[in-house]
Amino acid sequence: MGRMSENPRYNVISMRISDEERETLQELICTTQKSVSDIMREAMELFKLQLVSPNQELQRKAA
């Protein structure tokens, strides 16, 4: 049996990528020693921060 996790992840998402994107992903895996899942989680978090930050700036200016 596998290890029980405090934060289990049950949702699986798949996506299609080009050969060039796959090469880039492979370079990131080799460079960072991280899994595809970890890289995608970090990318999603960075994207979320980019979306939120401009909105927060606008809210501060309006206040």
C-alpha cells in the first residue's frame, strides 16, 4: 500500500503538448529535479499571482 498523505490529490488532469513544449518540460525536469506535477503546480500558482496582482493594484489606487 502507498503512503497516506495529509493532503491527498485525487484529481487527474491530462493535456496535449507539442514536441517543442515537451522538450522544454523535459529541460525543466532535468534542471529543477522536480516532477511534471510539481512544475505544473508552480506554473499554475505563478499564473494565479500574475492575474491577482494587477487587480490588487487597481483596488489600491481606487481606495
